[in-house]
Amino acid sequence: MKAGIAIERWKLDIFSRHLEQSGYEFTQGNGVTPDTMFLYVLTDNPQALSEVVKAAVAEAAQTRQG
């Protein structure tokens, strides 16, 4: 299954680190606005990926850049 994660571009470093540390590979795509983008992740365990995304969202919320 391919999952798409929409993020603001400034969050890329945070999401990349969380995904890579959890063993996920991903590709990047343009978002619907210039300051957004998509990360596309192949996974056979959406629940596990969801936990990684939640952790990245939490860290980004504490950072509050952009």
C-alpha cells in the first residue's frame, strides 16, 4: 500500500528523520501550494506508519517554525 503524507515544506527534516529512523523509504512530491509537499511511503502496516507520523507531528508542533 502506498500512503501519502501531506506536510508543510519546513517540516521535511523532521518527517524525514522519523521515517528513516523507523526504516521507511519515501519519495517526495509537490503539494497543492508552494509551501506544501507530499511524502509517499510504501507500507504493509499502516498502523505502525501512523505511529511514526504522530511522533513527527508532535515534534513539529513543539518546533512551530514556518
